[in-house]
Amino acid sequence: MDFKILDASAFYAGVPFRSSENCFTTSLVYDEIKHIKKNHDALGTLLETNRLKIREPDSKSIKRAIKSSKETGDFPQLSKQDISIIALCIEMKGQIISDDFAISNVAKNLGLVILPIMTNGIKDVGKWVYYCPGCRANHTTGKECPMCGTLLKRKLLKEKSVSV
């Protein structure tokens, strides 16, 4: 069965309103977007017709999503809603619809399928590292270099995706 897992950007782009496919999201994302098309009760109609289902990921999948996002360095950029969407995709093995770079990077590093909406999607996946433009040292976290005090910058170390 084909189904999509939607993050907030998919709702803002109108994906579930113009599709007949089964869509899933989490309650965290639903709470974030429930104001969309409220006057027309479009979300209510999607729920009533079972075209949109709200499902919570299990704790094992949430832990895996968090662990993977920390490994890629995307964790600080991800909201609880983003983590929940990645976790749901891990659990259900669906396809995430999102334009969010951090979600895409974590998902692709996990070998998950991600479909962009209004962009071409990401081409490179990898891990983020912090580096000092002054002394050129790499760091795993931080805002300033502990060696010289220069503000750290972030760069993506490109690598091949790993599979689930």
C-alpha cells in the first residue's frame, strides 16, 4: 500500500488536499497545522474520510531518530515535530514529504525515502561539523573555538547514505 508521511510543509503546500493517497502525520504536527483551512474544515474532512491518519511513533523509533540526528549533527535544527515525523517513517517505512533540509539529511542517512514538495530536494547527505575559520580546527559542538575564541561555522561533510 502506498502512503505518505507528511510534515508541516506538506500541509502548507496543500499536498493532502489535492491527493487521494493515504497520508499519515503525528499529533505534534497536526497541532502545529490544525489552523490550515479551518473555515472549510478541510482537515476534518480528511480525517473523516480516512485520507489523513494521525499516528504516534513508538519510543524505539523516536530514540533511533534522535540518535541518528545527533550523529548527523542535525539535532539542534530539528523540532519535536520533525523528530516525530522521522520516527514515524522509520517505524512505518513510508515516504516522507518535506522540504526541510535537516529532516531530509537525517532521513537519507537512514536510507528512508524523502520526497520534496517545492524544491529539488537535497543532493548531498552527510554529517555536520563545526570548524574554526581562524585556526581551522574541527569541533563537534559549540559556538566559539575553545583554542582561539573565533566564532565557529558549520559545514557538511558529504558521505554516502547508510541503510536502515
